Amino acid sequence: MGTVAYSNETERLAQLERRSTGYRFDLEHDPQWERATEPGIHAPSEMLADFGIDVDALAPFAETFDWVFAASVCRAFVLLETYLIDFVERDHEHMRASASLESLVCEERKHIAMFNRYEDVILAHRDRVSFDRWFAPLGERLRHRHTTKLWAIPDLTTRHWAFWINAQFFEEFTLYLDERLQAAADIQPTWRQIHRLHRIEETQHVATDEAYLEALAFDESQVLEASRQFVYGVLQSLQDTVGIAPAITAVQEIGGVSLVKRGGVSQLPFVRHVLERPAFRRTRRFAPYFGQLAQQRGG
């Protein structure tokens, strides 16, 4: 099976060791929990259109879609951050220890508590039983991809690359999501605030992800093939990636309406954002197949 080859000569990791933790937020006071029941939306229509949603067909069901989306994002983030912590703890003997990795785990535990708390706010006066049913298939797919499938990779170095690139993409998506929420009107104020706070700490985490990917000795030809599989996985599960699958299911069940626009996934504006926006620049760096996808799109 071999061992994971993390380089000991990594300037970026050394720099991160000197990083202060003054960026951290306080879970009790900073998210503005006192505003959690104020009105506002969670999913801007412009963003949903970029994800491939027919916003005209959505209009009669917008309120349901909105709260199911918000609860789904909360629960999916909790699962993904839990899987991240579990991997680090389970495979720590093969990783280079660092203060930045310890901070990542500590801060992810706080994020789990924050999103659990906001999910409870959303579901307090809504149909939790139906939500659990709508979310269950996504939860199972996330578990399969980020635990079963990941741990089935026999080569340790390949497994660690797969772990870090998935962590990198997920955490860069959180930066992107915050960008979209901060730019939109009428966003629920606590929802807007928790994503702003989340982004501040996730910005530190993407630097940690980048440093570990940089330190991981991985053959160039191997990484191209591995990144091809990773990119295909992102495209094939795009509705899961952006957290809209349960809300699509809910509207289909309630109204019999299909919300997904026709056309190729790779042509969606969101995919163009992954290929072009600064928020995803580290993922593009370490998953070079994104460059080939850009060429295929003519970009």
C-alpha cells in the first residue's frame, strides 16, 4: 500500500505555523442569533438560475424551495465537516502534524454546531419529517462519496489527494456561496451573517488544504487522471454539490413540477464560475482537468 509522501520542505506549511487565530468568531455572539426569526430569503433566484433551476417554474413554490434549500445546506455542511474531521482523526498517523490542521479541526467543530443550530431554527415550525425524507437520499450519497468510496482507495497517497481536493473544493464553494449571498438583496440577516463568519474561517482552511496538497508528492500524470475522475464526479452530482437536490425533490412531490432546466450540466453558469472565478482558483490549480474542461467549453 505504501506510505503518504508529504514533503518536509514546505514553506507554505511553515508560514501557516506562524498564523495567529485572531480571525476566529464567537459562536454565541457573532452570528446575530437574535435576528434568526426575521424574514428574508436563503437562495437568491439569480444564484438558483446559475445552478440550473427554472426560476419561472419555481415561483409558486419559492417559499418551500427556499427553506428546504437552507436546511439542506446546513445539514450537508454538517455532514461534510464531520467527514473531514473523521478523516483527519482516522488517518492522522500518515499526515504531517501542524497547528493549522489542529485549527481546522477545532473550527470545523464550531461550524457544525452553528449550522446545526440554524437548521433547528428553520425546522422549528416546519415539516421536519418530510424534510428528513427529502434529504435522506442526498445524505446517503454524501456518505458514500466521502466515506465509503474514499476509504476504498487502496493507495494512501491517492486517497490523501482525493481527500484534500474534495476538502478544497467544498471549502472554496463556501467562499463562493458567501459571495453570492452578500451580493444579493433581501437575504435573511442571520443566514447572511453566519456565511460571512463561516467564510472568514474557511479562508484559513483553504490555505491549509492548499499547503497539504502542495506538500503531497503526487505524480503529474496520476494527478491528471485523478482530477478527471474528480471533475466528472462534481458534474454528475452537481445538484448535490450545490445543495439543491432535496428542494427539487420537495417541489416535485408537492407540485408535480420539474425545476431543472434542459441542457448540458457543463454549460451551466455555475460551472463557468468554477472555471473562472477566483474563489475556486486553488481547486483549479490542483485539479488540472478543469483546464481541459474549460477548453472543451471553448473558454
